[in-house]
Amino acid sequence: MAYMVELDPITNMVVSMQLYQNVKNTATLRKDVMSGKLECCLIKPSLIFHPFQIVIAANKTLVSKKRTTKSIYTELLFNLSLSTNITQSLQTFGVSDSDENILVVTLTPRDKQTNANSIFDRIEGDVLDIFELSCINDIQAIKKIYKINEKEYQSVDVLDSIEKVCKVFEQER
């Protein structure tokens, strides 16, 4: 079952997430996303510490007055990253054709959840509970991307560190 969170009320949108492993059709999905046939975001789950990261990026994407990228889904990937380089952000957080673990994210109006389910039905892989991210994520890579040193990692909640770093970076962007 997909993990769903209602976003800021002004957006009237819901973010839905589904975590998969052993995905066999990543290349096809990626091609369909890039061509616009499939409206979703395919994220490397190894770089996601907690689903709340996605919720923050999705809210930011939808309430922001200005968009840096061409679609809400590339904007979501861009908002997960600390980089100002769009291509680098998309390559870092987006899946590659050979990835077998993927996190599929949709942004839909509250009354259109069937759209999300039709996308999830296209994934040829094993569904995992979203909170099994901890079994798939790569803490060392997350620490490196979000510039979390070992001392901070040991003393502060990682999600708080990520949120803090993203807020500081956004002020500089």
C-alpha cells in the first residue's frame, strides 16, 4: 500500500510514495517518465533517510512561486539536492536504467488518487513498506550529500540535520 501524506492545504495535493526492490522494468519506466508518458518521480531510495524528506521537497515544489526546472517532478528531485546544478541534482537523486531499488513518488489532487495507483501498478518489482527505507538507504552517501559530519551524525537526529542543511542552502540559493 502506498504511503500518502496531504500537503499544505493551499496546494490541495497529496504526495504518494511506494518503495520497490527487485524492479525489472526501471529502464522502461525511466524512459516513460522522461518522455512525459508517466507522471511521477523515480528516486534512488539509497539517498532517502526518511519519507519526510520527500514531503518537505514536495511541499516546497508546490508552494514555491518560482520553478527552476521544467516539471514538478524534476523540481522535486532538484529540491532534494543541495546542488544548484539541475543536471547534477537529477543524476544524483534520479534512478538509472540499471537500478533495481526505486522509490516512486506521485503528486496528485486529493480527489485523484486513482492516478497514483495506476502508476504504481506499472512497476514490476516487490513492494516494500516505506519505512523499510532504512534497509535500503546508504547512510554514508546521505552524510556525504548533506554534508553531515560524524560528530553531528552521532549527536543530532539525521532528519533534523538534513532539514537544517536544506533550509540554510535554500537561503543561499
